[in-house]
Amino acid sequence: MTRNEQNVRIERIVIAITELSPVQRMWSEALHFIRESRADLHALFVEDKQWHRAASLGFTREISRLSGKGEHFTLQRAIEVHQDAINRARQQLQQLAAETEHVLAFEVLPESDRERLRKLVEGSRCLVIAPSQLANEPLIDELRQRGCQVVLISV
């Protein structure tokens, strides 16, 4: 089946990203699928609480790249780092969407929010573009069980 044949059936393209995702490559892949379709574009920042877990360890320290000075890594700092990652991803995707004149919805999805995930893909033929690091995550299994086609992009 060619991409054009697949495009006829796709109603929603979901780009599932994480902090380490190759956003530019994932966006390019989405553009290949959307060229012939009228699919909605939706970006999900898959929220991982790794920074919160790191901050919960009493020995975790953050080392400044400039000074080399270490400081205790607090929950407040974990929230800042996490929010910065979300903002960078949102800005990069919005810029790519503007450059290609596409409308893009963006939201943050906690790893455990299966209900929101189900609502996002129900009732539509969905293609999900995700980084390969999510390949074995329950999120991807859930999407496949819901009939979504999943394309994994190497990190």
C-alpha cells in the first residue's frame, strides 16, 4: 500500500513526542502522510515524571555547565526543567506548523491518562508518529489496540 492510499483513510495524525524526540524528523514524516489527506494534526507531549523522580532522591544534584558548581536538585527545579522541555517542544512544533501552513493542536498527556488518549483517537482513522524509545510503552500498545497505525522514528 502506498502512502497516498493510506492518506485517503487517515483522519487524524498524532505526533507523540518526548523530551528527546527528533521533532524535525517526526514532523517531516507527518508531512509525507498529510499531503493528500485532510487529516487533523495533533501533537502530544508524552509527559514523563523522570525529573520529579530524580528530585525525590535526596542525593540528586544539578551541575552547572558554566560554573561546574553543584546544587541540590529540588522539586521546584524539576518542575522548571520539565516545563522548559514542554515549552521548547511546543515552540518548535508551532514554528514548523507555521512554516508549512498547517494547523496543529498541542497538548501534554501524562503517561497514565489512558482516558484522554482513548478520546483523542476514538471515532477516527488515526496514524501515530512516535519516537522509537516509546515502542515498548503501554501508550503505543493502547494506540495499536485502538486500531491506530503506528510509525516509529529512530532516536
